Amino acid sequence: MNNTIGKAEADSFVPAAPIEITRAATLAPLPRPPYGFGNHFTDHIATLRYTEATGWGEPRIVPFGELSLHPSAAGFQYSQSIFDAFKAHLQPDGSLAMFRPDMHIARLNRSAARMCIPQVEPQMLMELMQRLCDLDRRWAPSDPGSALYIRPTIVATEGFVSLRPARDYLLVVFLSPVGDYFAEGSAPVRILASDEFVRAARGGVGSAKTGGNYAAAMYATRAAVEQGYSQILWLDGVERRYLEEVGSMNIFVKIAGRVRTPPLSDSILAGVTRDTILSILRDSGAAVSEEPIAIDELFEAHAAGTLDEVFGTGTAAIVSPIGRIAYKGKEIQVRDGQRGPTTEWLYHKLLAVQKGKDNDPQGWRVTVPHFG
Ligand SMILES: *Cc1c(COP(=O)(O)O)cnc(C)c1O
């Protein structure tokens, strides 16, 4: 492929995108359920390369394998890297449908903008991911709660040491058959609201899906796990008072019959599942709002007997109930630790839409074509 277009053109260029496909010589045996989360990888990966001279190009699908990177690649040294994550589900007619891929690609580009990574042409990435899913469609699991997880990642590959945005990038997409992150029927989890650690600062990169946010969360999370909690409930970095996220999920609470989630900000990741859940709730006529929720308010609602439900949402975790919340040495139990009816209904409703068992008025499902 002899691309001689400039950067400005590359950003608006819709290529014929002849994807170079090299098939794996031997195909791996399929895993059996339970798959766990992210333990298995399919036969192929997809890649795109960016250089300043050519823009994004060289679309390729190659056998799954390791990557080779410069020791001084800015993606290693300075965390100039981003990712996104979504799922494709097997449908009742045997087809495979991605769930809201356009929104995930748009978010990848928002993360890219924040990290000085060049924008990817959405159609180019969409076709590349569809070709990859088509080629590895035999890996799509059919068990309830399971899906084919799709992880597009961009890493700065230019090797240099001074501090500036890199000039070369690699985009890689891998696929993984996954089960439920928290198995269905599992007990609601116990979480710790940290008054010591903060996930994201105002003006920082908390709303970008960039590796550093996850590395930054590990220390506090490990300490919480050692004390018997499963996640950290992150409070805002300014007042250390308002709920932001739980682990790597967006948080919802139901107080006195009203469902609430914190409004988006630059320290909250704009979850696609969050958006889907808000939309499902609004369509069902439920009382729902995006407004700040103070940690004291949760404890007061619990004392008043109006704390109905607490749950987290995310692609991996789907809709996960939260049973106990600890803060400053006090711990409250939500609904005697049982899963609440709204949490339960949303979990099944979301899976039904994703798996083609419910209608899809919003056009959230995108069928993966058979490219032959
Ligand atoms: C990915 C992620 C979410 C969930 O986003 P979805 O689009 O719903 O998967 C929430 N919080 C953080 C910090 C995340 O990284």
C-alpha cells in the first residue's frame, strides 16, 4: 500500500481499506465454560499503524502473537496509550451482533484526543473489527451471560526519550471469549469508600480510558481486597464527598424509589453501559436523574430506611449489585445484602437486548457481516 497523503488529508480520508489478512496456520481448540474473564484469546488480532507521513493505515489481520516494541516507546515510558472495550453477542438466529460499537469508537477517539493520539477514522476501525470478529466468530460463546469481548488498544510506538506526543502509533485489537465478570446469582459485593485515595483529579485524565488510571487505582484496591472488600468506591478528589465510580464501573443508587447516578465530569469515565441503563430506565418511565450523591447522604438514607438499591454498571460487569458499603469505620448493608428488583430487572433487560431476545428500537445491535 503506497499511501502518500498528508496528515490533514489522512484525518478525513475514507480509504478503500484493503485489509491484508494472514490466517493462522493452525486454529486453537475452543475453551470450555466457565471462561472466566479475559483468560482466553482467539486465533487472530487486527492492527493499524500510524505514521506522521501516512496517517492511519496498513490494516492487517494476523495470527495471534506477541508484539515487538522499541524499549523507549512512549507507550511504555509515558503511558501514552488508550483502549476501549465492548462485546459482541451470539443472536438466536446464529448471527453475531456487536453492542453499540459506534459509541465505543467515538469514546476511543475522545480518549485519543485527551492523550494527544491522532484520531482514527471510525469506518476504518469498524470494518477492521468486523473482519476480525467474522474471522474468529467460532469463538463467540453461547452460554448465558457470556460474550465475545473486543479490546481495541492504541499505544505510542515511537522510540525517543524527550517529552512530547509520539509520531508513531500501533492500534491492536484482540478478542476474548468471556463469562460474566461477577457470576449471575453471586452475592452482592462489599465495597470500601476511600477517604484516603483518589482515582482521578479535576482537570486530569479520569474520563479517558488510559492505562495510567488503572495503574493508579491498584494500590488502594489491593489494600481494600486484603481487608475483605471487592472494590473501592471512589469519591471526588476535591471535597472527598461525592460518589464517582466503583472499581471500574459507573455507580447507580436508588433512594426512596428514585434512581440516581453522578453527572459526567472529567473525573468520571462516560460508560456506554451507564448511558444504556439511563435510556432503559427513562423509556420504562422510572424516576431517574443524573445528580451528585454525597456519601453522607447514602448513610442517612440507610438510617432512614430509604436506601433501596446500589449497583455498578460496565461492559465487563454488566449490572452488578452492591450489598455493603464501608466508610470511615462504619458499614451499612443495602437490602440485607440481597439483590434488589431494579438491579435484577436491568441485568436481564440489558442481556435480552444484547442477545437479541428483546427488540432493539435504538439500533444498538450491529450485525457482523459474513465477508466470506
Ligand atoms: C470502562 C469503564 C467503565 C464502564 O464503561 P462501559 O462503557 O460501560 O464499559 C466505567 N468506569 C471506568 C473507570 C472504566 O474504565
